[in-house]
Amino acid sequence: MSSPSLADLIELGAVQDAQGLQGQIKVRPHSSDPVTLLSSKKIYLSLIPRRSEGLAAIDVQSSLRTYKVKQAKMHSGTVVIALEGVTDRDQAELLKGARILVGREGFPKTESDSYYWVDLIGCKVINLQGESLGEIIEISDNGAHGVIAIGNLDTKVVNQLVPFVKEIVQNVDLPNKLITLDWQADW
């Protein structure tokens, strides 16, 4: 199977450990609701850490291994996955630390007013007065709601942390990569 480009893959978790004796892997998902990870029929594993210094994208691309998913289920806050070709605990343990990536085509469709956080990264952010607040650098979950880090995407300098809630987020225009907030630049 040919691998898609890295730009088409989204990281959804990491292999935490082997599970059982039959080659299953225990995955620590990056999301509290890992629906895509649970429904994927094919995943890509990379043993190269996300922020490896000095590695070209071609090295990371060539490190990808494709696996068909036989079964995936939730177990105690992790996702347990059985992969085709991984048949014993020793093979599963060799995958410990691998990043789990899924092709964008494997994501379920979103409902209106729902967004995949990965789609919001890089969006320009303005307030109701039309002032630029920066770009979304990252999004995190504080338990109650999402929090967007706004600043300079190139330098990764965060200027503001803003709750991603409907009272503040007035409009999300994904085709134009623009988000409008009820938020002031000096808050």
C-alpha cells in the first residue's frame, strides 16, 4: 500500500504499550472522544517523534508503516487496537512510542457548528471590530471547553488564550480560514 503525504495525515494518538498476548496495542488518544481512531480501517504508524531535529520530511515519510485495523475498542481511557500482521506481544511491544496517524478521508463528516480542531489551526482570527488578533496556533481542552491559543503561527508565540465557546466564537468560516470572536485585542 502506498502512503499518503504527511500533509494528508492527522496524528490521533501514540502507542503506549502492548495489550495482552495476541499483539494488540494500547493507544493513548489525543482526543477525549477518539471516534475517528475507533472507526478507522487503516492507520499509519511512525516511530519517529513529532519534533525530531534535523530530519527531513522525506525521512519521516519513509518511516511510515501502514496497517489494516482488525478491531478497535475503548478500554479504561485508552484505545486497544488489533492490527493485521501484529500477532504477538513481542511484535506489539516493538511499536511502543509510535505515533498513530490517519488519513483525512477516514474522518467522519462533522455536523453543522462542529469542527475538527486540526482544521482551525492556522485560521486568521479577528474580532467584531475587524481587528486582527493573530492566527490559531493550537487548541487544547481544559475539561470544560476548548481553549484556542492565538498568536503568530510562524514563530509559535502565543499572545492570547481564548475560550472556544459559542458566547465568544461568533463565526467560523473554514473555506476562508477566518474566525470572528467577540473579544478585544487588549484583553
